[in-house]
Amino acid sequence: MKALPREFYDGCTVDIARALLGKKLVRTTDEGVTAGYIVETEAYMGKADPAAHSYKGMSERVRVQYGPQGMSYIYMIYGAHYCFNITTGPIGRPEAVLVRALEPCEGLELMEKRRRTTKLFSLCSGPGKLCKAMDITKAQYGTDLCNIHSGLYICEGIVPEKTVASKRINIDYAGEAKDWLWRFTIDGNPHISVK
């Protein structure tokens, strides 16, 4: 199994967000291996995007976005849920892709235990849910996703038949950016967060 190379994440972040659909996110812990196919993403274009955390410039929270592409950017929302992102673009340009949902494909029993549910469609159908199911926390901030030995990486998966672009979720504060079609899903996939 090979992780996607760093060059995969070096390009237009919007294009990368769409290209990530169908790729496989793998997490290895002492408890076991969990994995899922990426079925929903959102692109965040840094200083050109009022919805991006890095819109107003450098801070400790977003420092990893200023480094190499292919690293994990993780933050907490609502004081309770982690969100997993991937840094993109060249060094110094703070852009990222949020992974919003996965279709579970490996380690289902472990995911069920962590999520306390046996409902397959509820395991990873949202950014907080997938982080809980995969045991992704702030401890994985800055993890090199191009290294299969890091415990968290992305590799080739399935090829979607059709993908769809739509508005991003929960960014009404972002002015006209709330209407940009930078959310990508695998058409008809039942595991996406918002139908």
C-alpha cells in the first residue's frame, strides 16, 4: 500500500478537493486499523476565502497550513468535535481541504465501538463523526499524510462514477463565499453528511 505522494496535493485546492473523492483514508492505532473512502470534501482557499481559518493570516491554529502540503490540519468545533483537513498548495500559501464524510470500508467493529452505534450510515457521515470513528484528535495535528508509517495516511481507493459540486456547509458568516461551489460529493452516496 502506498500513500498518495506529496505532489498530489500541489495544485489548485478546489481541484484537489474533487480529486480526493474515492481516495481511501487509513488510520492505524494500537486498537487496530480503520479506513474509509472519502465521499465528501470542501475546499478552503486561504487568504482569498473569507470562510477559511487562514483568511486573516498566520496564527498558531493554522501554522501547519503554511508548511508543506499533504499534512493534517485538525481543529475542534463546538468545543466537542474534531475536524480533519489536508494542507494543499505550495509552502506559504495556507489552503486546505476539509474531509466531511467517509464510506467505511475497514475496521467497522472498531468504528462502531468508538461511535457507540451499529448504524453503518451514521459512522462517518460528518466531519466530527469520522474523526471519532477513526480516533483522529488534535494529537494528529501536523501528521505527514504521505508517510504510511505515520498512523494516518491517504491512498488510492475507488473511482467515482459521478461527482457533484455544491455550496459548503455552515459558513453563512462568509459573505458571498457562502455561495461558492466548493463542496464536492460522490453523487448518490448514502454516507455524505447533508443530502
